[in-house]
Amino acid sequence: MAELTRTALAYSAAGGNINNIAGIDLYPFLMNHDGIDSEGAAAVAAAYITSKNSISNSLERTNRYPDLLFYQLLDMQLADGSWPLAGQKQGDLVATAWVLTALASEVSSEQTAQPIEKALQWLKSKQQLDGGFDGKTTTTAQVIVALSSQGVDAADFTKEGGASLLDHLLARKLTGGGFAQTAGGGNDSPATVQAYLALTSYKLLSKQAGMLYSGLHHAGLDRATIQVEGPGGTLAGGHI
């Protein structure tokens, strides 16, 4: 599920249409995937991001829709403000960052104000004095994406007496443009990809140019899509 969602988001970001990948409409396949429920909060968050940036062009019924995923995310939050991995009872940094990124599209909602504030406080409690999280660049970068999506400046996100989150990330940059996963490490592909996503997200915030995961759906040049939503899901849809 996670790999499929990342593929869908990457394809959309590159200008593609997930409703037509070699003739396949990936949207209903994703929204009906059992992994949304079995892979934990991060999978639900990724599915919610995808659903907010996509529509279904087929008549196939989907078991999930944006509102359902939204309330599922709120219900999965732990008492301390974090979100867990599948089958876990303790909060996870990456899962919490994914959910904060997903909920950024609803930041003005009264329903998200307290959950978001509690999650930000939990993240601050987990930040290390060197500014990072979990000793991993991928985790630190994921948190920067979440904070930038929420309108929080990573350069100001720091524990008292510690380094900032942004400074920590930049300290992992290597000659040639790559990023190390851990202090003193060599070039690491996952760390480099996630670091540049984080820096892109931070740049969008600094220019007030929107969020990293927004406006990814690409309709045809001569076609508009209309979709009518109701409390129970999609009521009708069509093209003009």
C-alpha cells in the first residue's frame, strides 16, 4: 500500500494522471486497498493525501473517501498527541509526521486545532539537542515536511539550548549534493531524496507558495471533471 501510494503521488507530481497509468485508473484500486487499514496511521495519512489530490474517473465504488479517512486519522491519535505504527501502542515519529502533513489541508478546521497542537508538542518533546529526530536524516526530513505543511518554520523549531531542525538537516549535506543518513555517514539515496523533499517543502513555506502535497491532480487540457460528494461518499460525477 505504501509503495503504491508513493508511486501515485510521484506520478502526479511529475505531471501524470493517476486515473490513466497505462490505461489503469489507480484511484479506486488505492481507495479499496486493504493495506490502508493494516499498515497503520502513515498509510491512512498517505491515502488521505492522495484522495485530496485525486478523483475517480471510473464508476467503480470505493470503500473509502476523503471524509472517512479524515475521521479515521483523528480516531487513531494517541492520548499523548502522537500516531502509532500498525499494531503498536506507542507513538512513531514518521507516522506522526505523515498525519500532520495530511491534516495540513484541514488546518483551519476546528476539529483539527487541538489534535495538531498536541502532535506538535509531542514532536518537540522528542527532538534531540542536535536538532534532529531519531538520529536519521529521513526522519528529520519527514518532520520538516510536516512542519512546513503546517506553516511552522523548521529554522525556529528547537529545544532550549539546542540546534534548530533545519540546521541539523543541512549539517548532513555532503560534498556533491547528497545527504548522509547518520552523522559521519556516506551518501544515502533515501536520505537524499527525503532531504530534498524537505527543503522543497521549506522553500514553498518561505515563499508562501503552498504545500508540498497540493494541486497534484492534472485534468485533461480540454476537459473539466465535476464530482458531487455527500456524507456517505461520492453521489455523482462526470466530465464537461
